[in-house]
Amino acid sequence: MSTHDGISADAFDLHALNESLARTRFAGKLHHFASIGSTSTHAMAQADEAAPDGDVYFADEQTAGRGRGAHSWSSPAGTGLYFSVLLRPRLSPGDALWFSLAAGLAVHAAVERVTSLRADIRWPNDLLLGKHKFCGILTEMNAEVTRVRHLVIGIGINVRQPEFPEDIRKIATSLRLETGRDWSRQDLLAAVLSQLEAEIAVLTSPSGIEEATTNILKRLEQKSSWIRGKRVFVEGMEGYEGVTEGLDQRGFLRIRTAKGLKTVLSGGVREQS
Amino acid sequence: MNPEEMKELKELIEFLKENKIGEFDLERGDLKVRLKFAQEGQSPDLASLARLLAAQPVAAPAPIHLPPAVLPEVYAQQTPAAEAAKAAEAEDASLHIVKSPIVGTFYESPSPGAPAFCKIGDQVENGQVLCIIEAMKLMNEIESDVAGEVVKRFVQSGQPVEYGQQLFAVRPR
């Protein structure tokens, strides 16, 4: 590989990455792969083998990157940031849902810090620039009835893709396509993990989760154009349309429909043109 | 559900059986009943159905008022109805109920079109994944906390479930 090659030009420097994360739980727990099926699948398997809280698995390429339901996550070599974070928070399974919302806010803040771009958040945690998605987050949990055993937050960010395959061109974008320049995946990874550390610290604070959740709801209202007044279609067994009407106290999206107020529990909220 | 309505329902099932009708949906007000007979010539499990309906909280004797979500499909059993009834009575207390630890959407398989994690009649191990509950793009794998046979599934794939809602009944071995 020549040094002009895009892949080697944006290679990760593990030592520097560990240094920059010195004050977080992630320092010394970074595991890099040139190519892997799915970082989340690997992380869930490692969790079963007693891997510790704070482990991060990231890859230059995923050959089986996953999204929600039957969706895959296009993960070509060297252009995107694909990573999964293993956490073992002392929380009930119900409270773990806040991590899904907090992860979106963490990426939002990190992208703004590195690129100055202010992304939109499509509930619960898709990140968009304009109408196009550049970051997807899928969280997987293994829990007992009353406590979380482990949680894996999988994050895919389109960073340096100069273009997308035909089938996702209309819905996907990358930071490069939006700004006309390449950004360092390493800087983004360090920034996301730093933001995530702050979110985790508040969510697992000994003084309880209430302060964190109030703050998460407030920030989502501020940073997302999808929380209120957006005409949407909700996918599902029986899809329906309506206008978004804020979040309830648990962070679920409320939608005003012709048949009254509905609450969306899982993803699949799309803009209705 | 009052005795008259129970009787009506039993008669309806007999009628469907006699006429070899494979599937039947009924919607009357808030009451929704869905019957599905697994194989021609075999009896549906009347006893299970009766217990199921009798166990629901009834606000008023008439009209029938049941939350539609808690009425699952009723599957035919492999054993004759009478025998199943006796067995069902005896095993009821010993059945282990797997409940949802979170609010979310119930999925029987890892992705649409993929085979279900488990089917009625499957032997499962302690710790084996039975289904996924999803909320806010967080996928929660629900494990069996007992080894045994899956004898009942209370919800449909894609259906919303509440905290603590019953998902499966497992007969421990």
C-alpha cells in the first residue's frame, strides 16, 4: 500500500488513541481489527467470555455490519468508523434504554466538536445531515429480570465515503460528501468515546438516574427536528402516520394520529413527504 | 367472560372443527379472538382456551371487554382434547412463565424472515435465547431461565409488550 492510499493515510495509531483516552474507562481496552464480520457480534461473544466493561472493538472493515431488523450496515474498508462498546452498567434493563438515546447525543456532540457540523437526530438515535443518514447506532443487551449483564453499543459512522452504492445513495451520506474533505477516523473515535464516557458517568451516578434522564430529554428536544411537529410514517406490523408531539418521560416518541396519541416503542420512524 | 359466552365460544370451536375450518378471526367491540387449527382432524385445546379466557380480568359481564393484545393464537395440541385438559390442569402450577423485563416490541426471530428462536414444543436450555424485545433500537435478547419444553407463546411477533408481560410458558424438566 502506498502512503497516498486513502486507507493507510487514515490508519489508526493505537498508542495515541490510548493516550487521548487516558481519563476514560476505554484506555487500554481498544481492540482493532483490519476486517471483521460485525464488531457488535464479536463484542457480544466477548462479553459472554467475561470481557470487561469499557472494551472497544473497532474495525477498518465489516463484512457483515448489521442494522435494525433485516437491514445491513454498508461498511467498506477504510472509509467508515465501525466500533462497538461493551458496558456493564449496574442498572435495571428498563433504565438501559437511556443508553440508546445517550449514544446518539454522544455522537452528535463528537461530530460537532471535530467537524463543526450540527447533525439532526432522527428518534431514537439516527444521525442525519439534511435528509441523509451518516450514522447508525444499534444496541444489544443481555439482561436478567432485574439487572443488566452487559450492553453492547454498536456505532457506524460514514466518514470518508466518496460515494454510495445505488441502493442506498438516496438515503445515505458521509462527512466527506457533506464537507468536501476527509476527516480523521481516529479523532472522531476519540471524541465519541470521550462524550460517551461523560454520558455513562451521569447515567450511572450514585445520586440516581433522574438528573441524567431529564437532561437527555431536554437535549433531544433542542438538537432534533424530529421530536415535535414532524409529519412521519411509523413502520411496523400496522404502519401509521401522524405528527410528532414530543417525548414521554421514558423517552418514547409520541405521535398525534387521526386515531389519537400513539407512543412509538421501537425505531422505523420515517419522514412523510 | 361469563359462562354463557364461554359456552358460545366452545360451540363455535366445535362448529369450526366439524366444518374443517383452519383459521378463524372474530372481532366484536374490544374482543378479538383468533383461532388457528394446526392440522385437519385434530382437536383444538378447549381446556387451554377456557382457562385462558377465564383468567382474563373482566370489567363488566357484558359486553365482553378484554384487552385484545393478551389473547394469543390458540394452537391445536397433539393430544386429544380431553386428555390435554387433564394434563393442562395438572401442569398449570408447574409451568414457568418467562416475562418481559422491558417495554418494547416482541420479535420471535433475529431478523424478519429468519427462523424463530424457538417454537412450541422445543426443548430449551437455561440461558437459551427465546426472543428479542426491542425498544429504541436496543435489542434485548430474552433468555429462558429454566431448562424445559416451550409449551406456550403468549404474544405475536411484532406486537408491543409491557413491562412484566407474559411471553412464554416453559414446562421445566
